[in-house]
Amino acid sequence: MSQYVFKLPDLGEGTVEAEIVSWKVKPGDTVAEDDVVVEVMTEKAAVEVPAPVSGRVVSTTGVPGDMVPVGSALIVFETGSGAAAGAPAASAPAATAASKPVATAAAPARSAASGANGAATARTAEASAADVQAAVASGGRIATSPAVRRRAHEAGVDLKQVAGSGPNGRIVPKDFEAYVARRTLAPTPLRATPKAVPASARPAVARDTGTQEIKVIGLRRVIAQRMSEAKRNIPHFAYVEELDVTELESLRRHLNGKQERGAPALTYLPFLALALVRVLRDFPQCNAHYDAERGVIVRYGAVHLGVATQTPDGLKVPVVHDAQGLTLWDLAGEMRRVSEAARTNKATRDELSGSTITITSLGKLGGIASTPIINAPEVAIIGVNRAIERPVVMDGAIAIRRTMNLSSSFDHRFVDGYDAAAMIQALKECLEHPATIFIDT
């Protein structure tokens, strides 16, 4: 019997500490090598840390929210005969069969599903879910991402009931979404319409006077910290301009009508991105970073476009690198790709870093105007608000036009108000006359 002290490893890119987000094991649990034991958060990303050995967990260090330095003891394992003694014995052949990995139970279900009709597929999924449940009951662990676990918790879904189609039975986002869809579409028994109850006979409804405390940890803590630093350290200069996007909307509809049925529709964002690339040639001071440690402004020739994206874990900013070399369609596809990767926790570190200017949109919730917070160390951010049709005066007559506001923020230390306004006016001209976006001058 021996003990193995596992220390927090170097997670790369100069990481000196990491925050514990959640423990996947507790003292007394038996784990196999490569089982995920803890999820931690660095300044760059969430990381699932696997067990380096097989054994029984003796002790863990820290609770969710604690910061653990790299190289400090994280978890202690008991290996060898002591670990075997601590694990439950499999005395019956049935127990041995039930303790097979989840992948073994799920593989036949996936194989059968590939050649079955819709009804058979549903029955296979149910059987696979039962196999998964049996594997978990016997000591196995449901393999999935932290984002799926969080979505399952919020939706009240027991992941033991979800069949995984990923490697080794891992539950991927599409598995979770398919399960939720099946559950939503399941028929509910008809119930007789209850008779109205007189108000005097209704029981008094107790008011909820309780409170709920939610510890700010993980990505939410990182977001809070960066937002606070940006707002505290950067003197924001906000500028809002109204655009007439009637012609842009006409072009957008025309191009969408030329696409194949089922192809993703163009939104305003790719047009904004392409126009921004053109405009930044004349306003390089807005495509820059401020290096506070060296006291230097770094202006970039390439445009690495950050796309603010709402995800189940919070706000992320995936990056379209070298946007200046992409066409409208390429921009649209790449923006969709990196945003989806961020939402599903599949974005790489490179795809989540290196932006030189950011665009943000609240979509249909865009409102009239907003004051976006700069994504430091950048010096500018451009926000899109809701587009609506409204009456305007044109050439002395009332006309219905489609209008939209651009809400922008600039670091006033390095971008003068005049330059900020001039840049947005140039962007306005491009978007109001969209043909100019495609003209290289």
C-alpha cells in the first residue's frame, strides 16, 4: 500500500494558479487512471484535470472558489493493495458484467441505431440510456463537458438517462439536446378541466421570503474581474450613431435568396465586420492594444476580430483571425464557427485570444442603444442594436425606412473623440451604401 500525492500541474501559458470550479470525486471514491477528478479555471479557459493513477481518493485540497498554486498538493491517492481493499468486491458474474465501461454498453446501441427506423432508434436510445444507468450504478462515471452538466442541472435532467454518442459513450451537446427534445415532445395524458374554485375557498399562497446565495466562481468570476478592471482602468468614451440600413437589408435579403435551401442566413454582423476591416485602414489607432506594463500602444496591421458570444457559461469572445483576408461569405461562416465552438466549449485557446477589436450584438434584444465595455487590452468595441422600420423625413416627405443604431466605446486615453466619431461616420457611410463595402480603393 502506498500513497500518491498529485500536485496541480503547469497548465501552460504562464499559469501560476488555478481556481477550483468543482470536484468530480470525494474522499473514499475509487477512480481509474485518466478519470476526471476536478475541473479548474485558469485565466484562459476551464480545464478538466484527469487522475494520473488508479486508486482510492484519500483527501482533496480546497473547495470550489479556492485558488490553488501550480505545484501544490491537489489530491492524495492510495494506490496498490490498499486501494483494492477500499473498493467494493465484484463477487458475482452479473456484477462484473454491469461494471463494464460506459463505452462498452453504449457501442451496441449506436451500432443498432445506424440501421433502424425512427421507432427502433427510439427504443435503442432507451436501451442505451438504461445501459448507461447500469454502468453508473456500478461505479462508472458519466463522461461529458462542464457546459452539458450545467445545462442538465439547470433543466433538471438526470444525465444517467441520456445516451452518449461520443467517444467512449461521452455525452455531447447534440445528445443532450435530442433527449430534451424527446422529453418535450412526449405526449401528456389529457386531464379533465378543473372546475373554478371560488376566491374565498382558495388557500392563501405563501410568499417566498427566502434568499439564495450563489458563489461567484469559475468563468463568471473571471468575467466579473475583467469587466471590473476594464471599467475601472479605461476611461470609456461612448458614441451612438443612427444608420439607415434599408439598402443593406435589401442586399442581405437578395443574397440570402440566392443561397441553397437550409443554408444559414446572412445577418448584419458579417457586413459590419467587412465594413470595419475597410474602415480600420484609415483609423489604425482603433485596431490596437495598450500594453500597460510597457506603456506602449501596439497597432496591428491585421484585423483579428473578436465576436462577443453569449454561452451557457457566460460571455466569451472567440476570435476570427486575419479577418482582412476573408470575403463576406468566409466571414459569415467563420463567425458562426467560432461562436458555436465557444458555446459548446470546443474553442481552442488560440480561438479565444488575440483579438484586436471586438464587435458585439444583442440580436433581437438589441434595444435602442447600449454602452459596451471594452475588451481590454483593446481600445475599441462596436455594438449593434435592433433594426426597426419607422417613418423618417426624406426630401421633404415621410418615408418608411429601416434604421439601426451603432453603439461604440473607445479608450479615450488613446482614441480622441474626433477620431472615434470620424471612424463611426465612415462605418455609417459604408453600411448605408453597401456597394462601397466591396470596392477596394
